[in-house]
Amino acid sequence: MSTANAPELAARVQASKEALDAHVREIIEWHFNPETGCPFWLNWAENAGWDPRKEVHNYADLDKFGNFEDDWLRGGPVRRWVPKGYADKPVYVFETGGSTGVPKSRMQINDFRIDYEQFSTTLPDEAFPKGSDWLMLGPSGPRRLRLAVEHLAQHRGGIAFCVDLDPRWVIKLIKRGEIREAELYKQHCIDQALTILRANEVKCMFTTPKLLEALCEKIDLAKYGIKGVFCGGTEMTPQFHRFAVEELLGPDVYFAPTYGNTLMGLATHRAPAKEDNWAIIYYPPAPRALLEVVNPDNPLELVPYGATGRVRLTTLTKETFIPRFLERDECEREAPCDQYPWDGVRNVRPFSKFQKSVVEGVY
Amino acid sequence: MIHIPILRQGKPYKSIDVNRAFHYRTGEQLAEISQANIGLIRRDLLKQGEMQAALQGFTTRELIALAKKAAKHFAEDELPLGDSMQSPDDIVKQITGTTGSPNVMVRRNMEKVRGVLDSMETVLSGLTRLPDLDMLDRGYGEIGGRALSFFPRGKSLGVILPSNSPGVHSLWAPAIAFKTPLILKPGGSEPWTPYRIAQAYIKAGVPPEAFGYYSTNHGGGGEILRQSGRGMLFGDVGAAKAWSGDPRIEIHGPGYSKVILADEGAKNWEKYIDLIADSIAQNSGRSCVNCSSVWTTANGKEIAEALAERFAKIAPRAEDDPEAAVAPFASPDIARRISAMIDQEMDGAVDLVEAKRGTPRVADKDGCTYVLPAVVHVDKSHALANREFLFPYASVVQVSPEELPDCLGPTLVCTAITSDRALQQRLLANNHIGRLNFGPISTMKISWDQPHEGNLFDHLYARRAFQSVLETVA
């Protein structure tokens, strides 16, 4: 996929590694400095008996933290995650999960804006025209996505129309086997979207794979003036990618698949190439977040390029530090490319060892 | 490599997602099968009206004639299989390869499919009981001076198919003659037969638009049942339970088919022992119409011993051996688990076949794993009294005549060998019995002029009140 020659790409990869190492040192200094770090990490370092500011010099050194446990993000007090350096800033709490039990929380001040402003630079203007209005047909409530997409629209000079959508209710319906009720709820969301699309001149939208399918069963998005669809939230297979491009949207609507979550932010897709056979290849927003593909039985070991492994996330922003978090996904490891000189991930899907216990395809 | 595509209104579609089918013994890959994503299925099923319209231009008689031609194509011709062609011998080897069913059993089942296609007029007459099938084209008619009218309950029939026995395809194949398009989800290891039936119909002249063939995952199967006008599901107890409340879906779960012997029938049991053995063991016991328990008012122990004597002679044979009487399991692990489950539930009972054979129930031969036949003699409250497994298995249960038929429970096919009129009346009145045979008739025997395992016509059509005054309305 790369257009750069091999030595040129190697030089870019090396430069990005050096930038990442410098970024790591800056983030570690921030999070473990008693003046700026958050209570959680300062306590953690005290109990661990070692000072990350002295021992972490580069990205590889983050292995010393072991794997981040997502249970740490559940429950209160949530202010333990707010860096002292941001104590006087207005704080958002975004939640993930929570259909049963306590959700995971991520505290944010500006990260969602920064992530989506960066993402905005990857969107083609002809498909997502500046100044155009958006439809946010995705989860509402305490979800980061709802505010992030609205910010994306505003950042690009538009307004975002939103719907009410509670994914926790949908998960409960599915777990109870009430598929008909779940279908009715989906139609309720689609009805809200149709009302917005009929009354307003909307050109861009965010939605999830299932809602995109449901919406396209009702209308031809191109005829409604939609130019670009930014899609994410649940697994997308290569077959879905092809189906979306060839049948749901057609040649006049751009399809931008993404992979993301509340803890990472947003990984953008590499422009599809014929030789990829509709594989969906994502690159994380380095150095703010990194995705790696590791041996499930030894998460410290990266698998070779092209091999399958478990997704490991490291988030490195001044608002959030999440080292070596093992996602519930698997994929193939993708080599750096011209546009993204760091590791990517190919065909992300639910981790096969967990598949029986994961309810996917919620909204 | 053979590739089996999705059929979207008859048009082949190669998916990026594929499943692979392997030979049960050698592990050789035999085919890759395109997998349909749920959205694609939903999108296609928005066009059920078009699919139905493709069949509306035909009369029932024309479709019966096309079915007859399809029978010939199915049994004798090379037919498209993805990008390649498939001969009748090819499909026998392919089904054996992916299911383990010996060639001789596959051929028997293929003949069953051919039979239903070839006998379509008889089948339709049996299902509808109409003296004049043209009434289906007109939508109304008269019998004995009384007006009758029928209307289709849905625009298509979605069928979730099993892998265990290709004979079940004879149940849905008549839908085309009833002008009902088919949305088929093949079983994971038996993608072959439904694809070939569709191709045989298409070659005969049925519009390709009438056929949807979607190999897909569990969610895709659910979507087919939800979106199709009418549905038919072959599955285990769990799958059957999940859809049991939906009147649009005809469920084919375990059959728990039975042979009953009472009064003279029980007394003269030796006369019927071959028929009982055939009901239990034909098709390696894999069909829901296989007898899985024998209920008798006398001589239970003797009957069980006699069955065991016969079944002890059944041994694994090569897949192309015409004498092969038991099929290996594609998954050795499943074979061992089934056998272990029976052992755990014995509770003092004995597998009489195992005792006579002198070797374990699970046998390995030439890299294949078999579960050899089992017979237990138990009382009606025993855990193994009314069970069904994917191999030749039967319990023999002795009860008093008065206990019949209330002790039987759900029974797909019941063969009752008795001259006790009162018992016959009780059997006729029993609402748990799907098909009732009086006299020495194998539970496996299907009469094409009788509805079997549900009435496809009643499932696809409903009767409406109808009156007409035959005058021109000015």
C-alpha cells in the first residue's frame, strides 16, 4: 500500500518510534509527578515500589506496568482518575459497558475533541463537505461518541442532529431473547433518523453497521443527499465492508469504517486497495494511542506481521494513561505504511476465546 | 477447489467470508462455502414479492411437470455447483465426505428426494386433499357443491436445514409447486443437496428468482426465519424451543418415533422384529422418523434381547460398502460424548447390544469413530425410556395396555401393531402423535399421498370463507 520506497518508509517508522518514545517520557512525567498526576496512578506507583519517572525511558519500558485491568475503571470515586494538573478544568465522565453491573468510566476534559479533530483531517472534504450538517445515528446518553461526533460536525462547520439510543436496553433485550422487541427498538431509532433526514439538509453521518443496514432498507442515502458515512461501534467484516460499499451506499456515498472505543479514541481506516480484498485496515492515532497485536498466551510478545493475535491498547494522553490493556478483540498485525508509519490492525473481530460470552451487534 | 456460492434470487454470489467443509476421515478440504452476512439476507428478503411473482405465472400443473423434469435432472444429470459441474456420483461422494454417511445411505436418501419430485402430483394431492389441483390456480372452487378458497399465508418459505440426513429435503421441495419461493439455509456439513435441488428445478425451467440459498451463521438463520413469510426449522431441542411460540414456523425437532405392540402384536412379536429393527437402524438411526423406543404390553425382555442379537452383528464398514449399516461421526468427540451420556444415565440398566457384542459401544476403524447400536430394556420412568440419539438406539419398555398412549409423550411417527380397537381409538384421539401407522409399517416408510411431519400445504396456505355470484358486474 505504501508509496514510499523501503528505506524512506523505514526512516519514517524510525522517526515515529523516536517521537513515540519522547511522548512516553512526557506522559509518564505528567501522570507520575505529584503536582500533575491523578490519585490513582500516584497511589499505584507508591504501592508498586518503583518510580516510573526514573525507570520508563521509552515505549518498550511500559511493559513494566504489566497489563492494565479494566476493572480499575469501574465504580467511584471517579475523580481518582482526574490529573491534578487539570483539577480546575471542567470534566466529562464517559461510560462504556454497563448493561449489567457497573460501567467503566473515562474522565475527559478535551481528549475527545482532540481525537476527533485529528480524525477530521483524514476525512475527504468532497465526501464530508465542510459546513455540512451531520446525523449522529448512534448511542446517546453517557457515551463519548455522541459528544465526539457532535464536536466533529461543529469542528467542520456543521450541526449534528442526534437521536435517542440506549444500547444497554438493547443488550438486555437480546440477552433475554426478546429479538422482536430489539427489532422494534431499532426501528424506533431509524424512525427518528428518517424524520431528521426528511426535514433537514444533512450530508454526512455517523452510524453503526446494523443501523446503516436498517436505514438503507428504508431509503437510498444518496438520494437523500448523503455524501459520506463514518461507521463504527461494532465489528465490521470484510464482507460487510464490501456489502456496504457495493449495495448499501453505492458509488456516490463515501464509506469510512473506523475502529474505536471510549478508552482508545478512534483508529482510522487506510484507503481500501484492490489487493486488500475488502479487508478493513485501521491505524491508531499514534502517539496518543497505540494498537499492537500480541500473542494471546504471552501478551508481552508481538506476533509477526500478518499473523493473528489479540489486540493490545496503550493510551497515552495527558488526561488518560492506560498501559497495555488487552482488548476483547483479535485481528492480524498490519505493517506500517506511508500514511501511518506505525503498526496497524487488520480485520478486527471479537476475540475467539471470548466469543460465547460476548453479546455483539448491539446497535 | 469447489466453491459453493450464495444464490440471490438464483444468481450466484461469491462472498468474502467462507466456511470450509472437510472430509470426515481424511481431513481433506472438499469445498468452501460462501457465507452470507445478515444485512445481505435482510436486503434480499425485501424482494420476496418479486420472488413470489416469478412463480405466479405458472399453473400448478406446469409446476408439477417441471418438478418431474427436475427429478430426472437431480438423479441423472451434471448440474452446476458454483463454477464447476456436479454429477450424481459426485454428490454421493461429497455428502459421504462431509457427513460420514455411507454411500448406500446417501443414495437411499437421494432416491427419496428424486421420488418426491417425480411424484409431485401425488404429493400435492395428498397434502391438499383437493380433487382438482387447478383450484390452487383459481384460488377457489367447489367440493360437493360447497365453495372453497385458499390464500397463501406468506410470500416465501424460509428453511433452516440440518446436516444429519439429506432425506429431509423431501419435506420442503414441494413448496415450489405450491408457488412459494424458497429461502434455504443449508446445514454446515450438508450444503450439497439443497443446492442441487435448486439447480435441478432451475434446469427444468423454474425461474431462478424463486431460489435463495444462504449459508450463514446462527444469526443469519434467525433472520431468515424472522423475515420469511413462513418458516421451517430443523434443529435440536434448544433450537426448537426458541421458536416454539411462533406459529409461522413449523418445527422439526427430535421425533421420538415409536413402535407399539399390544395384545396379538405383542404376543406375535417375532413376526415383526425385522420391521422394528429396520425402523430403529435404517439410515444409521439419524432420522427423526427412526424408531427410538418400542412400547409393548408383553415380552419386553424377549424383544429387547432379539433386537440386541440383530444389532450386535452391525459393525463399521467402508463408506462405499453396500452393506454399511452404521455411519461414523464427523466429530469423534461428539460420538464419545453421546455414548458417555448414555452410560451416565444407565442407572442399573444394561446396553444389551454391548453385552452381546463384547466390545465397547464406541468403535474406531480406519480413522473413523462410530457409535454402534444400543438397546436397553427399562421401565417407563427410566431416564433412557424416551430418548433419541444420532445413532441406532432404542429402549424397550413394557407397559399395561391401559397406560397407552398417555405414557408415550410427543411422537412424530407411531406404528401401532395391535388389533385392540379401544387402543386404536385412543391413539387416533391422541394429539401428541404426528403420523399414525396401524399395522406392520416401518416408521421410516413415507407414503407420498400422505402429509408427513406436518402438512406443507396447511403451513403455506390458509382457507378463507368465500361466496360468489357468477354474474357480470355492470
